[in-house]
Amino acid sequence: MKDYQLIDHLAALSRLSFTGAEKEEMAADMESIMNLMDTITQVEISEEEYPLTAEGGMELLRADEERPSMPAEEVLANAKGKLYHFIAVQKLMD
Amino acid sequence: MNLHLKSIKELRALLDGGDITAPELTQYYLDRIEKLDPTIRAFITVNDQAMKQAEAAQKMIESGCAGPLTGIVLGIKDNICTKGLRTTCASRMLEDFIPPYHATVAAKLEEAGAVFIGKLNMDEFAMGASTTTSYFGVTRNPYDTDRVPGGSSGGSAAAVAAGLCVASLGSDTGGSIRQPASFCGVTGLKPTYGRVSRSGLIAFASSLDQIGPIGKSARDCAVLLDAVSGADPLDMTSKPSDPVLPQMGKPVAGTVIGIPQEFFGEGLSAEVRAAVEAAAGEFEAMGCVIKEVSMPSLKYAIPAYYLIASAEASSNLARYDGVRYGHLSQEGETFDQRLIATRNEGFGREVKRRILLGTYALSSGYFDAYYKKACLLRRRIRREYEEIFKTCDCILTPTAPEIAFRIGEKGGDPTEMYLADIYTVTVNIAGLPAVSTTCGYSSEGMPIGMSLVGKAFADGEILNLADAFEKKFQYVLNDFCL
């Protein structure tokens, strides 16, 4: 069953929005996808058997020390809004 | 001289011997791109600085400083950052993004004197198996331009198959190097997780993503792999590893190859099955031992993979807000309204589907039933691989259930496309290396690929096996490839 409320909820969490026709398509897509995903919900599997502890394989973190960085102009080169050496955005509140 | 049919080793000899220069080789490929890419559409961006790189490479050659890849013309998947060269991830979101730094792999290749001929098409944010979700249009399979090249690294595979670059880099999160390599009749390696730094690879699913080579042969892949491998302080999951090239040419007799029966069940086309079984027979003739094994959890691999990958993607793609880089909508009065408009306009439909799925799997009330269950299944699949590797050196499977499908054939239900990944995703889930190489052709002349899966960091062993097979295999090249 298509769940339009769920699509609205997930869209809000994802910072997306869908118009009527888009929502209809997305609800149909998600219905089909969730039918496929639901095949694992009935699997009997426990954390005792397969512990979800952190695995090895990570190298040590880098030392917390100052390192050279790129010039601000380069870092800001792709930002659409700039003011001096800062990123400019729309106002967040009145 | 058909330079595009030559291996890296052969081109190295021509360059070092002065028979051709690096700028001549680069121009040769630029001419082929101009002639063929309007049909294939493998490239999103052709590098206008390629000739400058070639001139620098030529100086390295003339001064005796050439390495294996100096002057060799490579294509780079467009989700790998290249300093000063547009990197779009095949998305409107990054349509005009110029990275201020190189990915570690790009820096290594530049230092080695390789020439970047351009950036290659892919599914948007590497989410797809067809290269039809690219904002920049569909890439076509050189063996049949009505068919997809596979994906997400479809441009990387098609460019190598059509001779538009010597070799290329792709990325593989759930089969995105191996499946297009299979569809386009070339060789592609998904390295062991950690062998190649992911720094500068635009993140899709960080615990699954891995950069790897696509080439005309396992040997070409080995050369490229050795150039980009190694521990990197910018990627905490990267590790040092031994070079694979010295392992090429070693005897393969006695190698125990496991054949998991679940990979040969319902859904596998008869032609693919026959080609892979014939390849198993060829390995047997070389003195390998074929052994039947089992992976009972294969039936859960697709949902487990898609839940984990989408959950990680929903987090990774939260960064696209149009503020620091990328598309910025002109709609909306407030910051939030503009943020939502930016993401609505910037992302395509498949990316939005995956973000919603990942958000759902991580959200309150559903986490245990979906994401946590998927993580537990990931452990079970890893353990099943460990069991198999107690008695086998590697595993042989089909790369994809069928040959390259026609463009638009799987456009309706998104799960049809997801199920096409059935034979590749377990390798990413387990972090193992796997190489796909051509093992046959369908009655329509389309390539069929098989995959050899190895133990962690046994990339050299599976490349050596693939190389041994390739030496005996009779390739069929079509007009585009010639």
C-alpha cells in the first residue's frame, strides 16, 4: 500500500520535498523497494551469534597537529555566496 | 598502427624506445574520442590540459625518469576528484564543481606521469547499474549501442572497450567496476577494501566504496593497481600492501577454485551459465581444482546491501546544501526553503530514492528491523566467505545474471535494476577483492563476464588467475573496438 504520509515524513528528514505527481511516483517506487527489503525482516539472526562490535582494520588516527592547509581563496572557489573570506548564506532567522 | 589495441607494457616499450612520443599517443586518443565519443558518450569532460601533461611526461621519458605509467593515457571516473578539472559525479548537483585538490589516486598517477584524457560518465553519485541515471546522458555499449555499458562505472568500461583511453579508474560499491567490465568485454578489478585510498573519492557508501582499475587485460589492471595502492594518512581505512605485478605469470596449477551453487540458480541466463562453466573447465585443464561450495545467505545479499549502502548514502549526501560547493537553487525565501529547493533540483530520481530508503532504515522504529538486521547479515555473509576460504583459494562466479540489457529495458520497477547486482554485492559486503574478465560471448555477440573472488589482499592471486585464463581466451572485437 502506498504510504504518502511516510514519504512526506522521510522527505522532511532528508531535506527533500515532492509535489503531487512526484509523490505518487516515489510512493510507488518505495512500495516496490520495501517489498524487496522486507525479505530480511523475518530472518532469524542474533547479535550473540554475530556481534556488531567494532572490527579491526582501522589504522591509527593522525596526530592532532597543525598542518598546512589550502589558501582560503581556493577553498571558497566553489562557493556561490562569498563575502570577504567567508561563505555568505541566506538569513537563518529574522 | 592500432595503438589502442596495445597493452600498457607494449606502449611502454614504444614510448621508451622513441617509436612514439607521449604527445603523439595523447593526440591519437583525442582523435579517437572526437570520432567515436559522439556515439559512445563515455566522457563527461575531455581534459583540455591533457597535451600539457603529455609534454611533461615526454620530458620524464627523455630524462630517463619514466615509470610504468609515464605517458600512458588514462580516463578517470567522474566521482574521483581531479584538481582543476571538473568533477561532476554525473549530477546536476556538482555540474560545475572544480575540485581544489586531487584525490590521492589522482595525485599518485600525476606523479607517475600518467596523462588524464578526461572524466568518464557514470550513474549519478554511482547509484545504478546502467549509466542511464547520469545527468549528462546515457553512455552506450561499444558492442551494441542500443545496450547499456553497465554501471555505475559505465563510462570507464566503455571508454576502454572502444579504445578511447588505454585504461581507466572506476569505483565499486556493489559491483560498479565488475559489472560494466563484464558488459563491455574488458577486465575490471574491485580491490580489497583498504588497498586503495578513498581520499578524494566522492563518498557514496564509505564502508563499501573502493577505487579500482579497468583495462584490456588483468596485466594492465595490475600495473594500474600497483600505481594507486598503498596506505594513505588521509584515509584511515587504507593499508599498505604488496605489489601485485610480481605475482603475474606464476603457475596456477593446484589452485582450488570454489563454485558456490547458489550463484548458478534461478535467474541466471543459460548463455552466462554455459560460458562460466566452460571457464571452470578451462581452469581445470590448467591444473586447478574445482570444488563445489555454498553461500546460503546469497538470497539476503541484495536487501542487506541496499539497506547498508542507502543508509550510508543518506548520511554522506546530507552535505549537499549548495553552500560550500555545488548547485544552489534560486528558489526559496529562507535558508531552509532554499536548501530543500537546492536538493530537489540537484539530485535525480534514483538518488532521491536511495536517500529516502537510507533515511527510513536509520529512522526511529525501523532501525532494528532494517539497518541492524542488514549489518548482522553482513557478518553472516563474511563468515560464509571465511568458511569457503578454509578449503578454497578463490571463488568463481558469473559477474552478472545476464548480458548487457537494452537501454530502457529496466526503466520501470527500480528493484529490477537492484537485482542485477546479485552476484557482485557480497564481495563489497565482505570487503574482498574480485576481478571480472571476459569468458565468452552470447549468440548476439555480447561479452559475458566471470568473476574470481579472492581472500582479503589476495588481489594478485586472482589477477594472476585471470591473466592465465586471458592468455588462452579467444577475444572477439567489434568495429568500435577495432
